[in-house]
Amino acid sequence: MVPHAVTREISSSTLPLPSPGSWIGLIAGNGRFPIIFAENAKKLGLRVSAVAHYGETAPELEQVVDRMHWVRIGQFGKVIRAFKCDGVEQAVMLGGIKKTHLFSDVRPDFRAMAFFAKLKSWKDDHILRAMADDLKDEGITIRESTFGLSNLVVPEGTLTRRRPSKKEQEDASYGWTIAKEIGRMDIGQCVVVKDRVIVAVEAVEGTDETIRRGGRLARSGAVVVKCCKPQQDLRFDLPAVGPQTIDVMDEAKASVLALEAYKTIMLDREEMLEKACQAGIAIIGVPG
């Protein structure tokens, strides 16, 4: 059992839920979130049309969706054609795309080149919002990624048996300020702190590698802070953690994971919390 935590919906939407039997589109990146979403969508009686990315999306997703369309990063026109073929009117974007792949694996089609040509900013949020606008022009609305999945949202409070010490709380508070600032600058969502010193900042390498690098420098007892960017659009790129996050923290000898409550996704929660308790890691949900 874990201590009592406050829960609430991550967000509300004016969009009606798709009716049972209708299609929901899924633009899938890496990780387990797309699989968990698809499993839940099927329980809600929806049919799932998934666009999966070579080298990113787990092949296991194909076992839980009704239709799978494989594309390469940058094949925007193919995404639109796939959804239109399946009659998709609402879709979600779930799972990350490693930014390092953008340097080597992008295969832009004519639709993507036209899209990139009119971009005014190359920041992540601007690209994703522009992509959502383009899809809406095609009759496909991108909606919040957590509809029907409020149980995956990190609640407020201490989630593990172990509570952070006063010193760890101070590190988490300090790291929170820095994490919000690097988010505002569209650099990343995670920092690693020890003794009020930032030992690692997330950039293109992702959270796991940031934690590993921070662990090597801090040696032990580091605090990991992960939160939304101040300008975060809740339709995409929400911070997400899972059991693997705890495995990496244990490897790095980190001691606390501070997450933004109501705006962070926790995958495989029971397994994650059990691993944290076994490793002596404290997890806290911090209200934004």
C-alpha cells in the first residue's frame, strides 16, 4: 500500500468522446503508452487505427489495434491518407520520437516538405501545434491523450512508503525551478540535482540518459525532477515515467523522483511503485 494521494482529472475537453464502434486514430511513438492507450480504447468499444514509426514504435502494438500503418518519420501525407482511409475524425499523439533520429532517419514526403516550408518556429511545441492544425484542416482533430485514462495521471503527494528527507525536498524544490526554466526554453523536461547543484539537464538524449549522466556525477543520493513545460499543450508530449525509470534511477543510485502532479503520466503504476519501494526510492507528486 502507498500513502493516500489526491487525484483529479488531468484536463477537461469540449470534444465529445467517440461513440462505441467508431475509429480513434493513434499516432504512435516509442514506449508503452501507445499500447496501454490502445488496450483501453478497445475496452471503451473503439476501433483503433494506429500509425506506427519504423525504429520507434513497439511491434507489439499491432496485437492490440484494429489496423496498423507503418511510416517513416516525415511521411506526413501517408499519415493523413491512412486515417482518412479508416474514417478517423479524432486522434491522439502518444509516445516519444528520439530527437537523434531527426538527424538521420527523416524521410519527408511532399506533404511534409510543404508543412516544413511554412513553419515559423522549429520548437517542439510549435511543430506539434502546427501539425495538429494541419490535421484539423484535413478533418482530423487531435484531442487530449489521456481521455478515459485518468488512472494513469500522477496524483499529488507522496506515492511511496519512504518520504523525502528535508534536504531532498529542498533539492526537489530547487530542481523544480530550473526544470521549469529549461522547459520554457524548450530544452527538456528533466533535471538531476544534488546538494542544490544541477548535475544533469535533459536535452535530446532523453530522461533515462540524463539520469544516468547525473548519477555518474552525483555518485549517490541525487534527486530527479520531471515536469511539464510552462507552455505545455496537454494534447501531446506529456512527461511520462514507468518501471524502467526506476530501474535507471536504481542503477544511478538516485533517491527521489519528483513529478508534476496531474500533468505527468505514470505507466504500469503498481509495478513502478513496488520497484521504487524495493529500491528505497521516494516518489512525490508536486502540484504545478
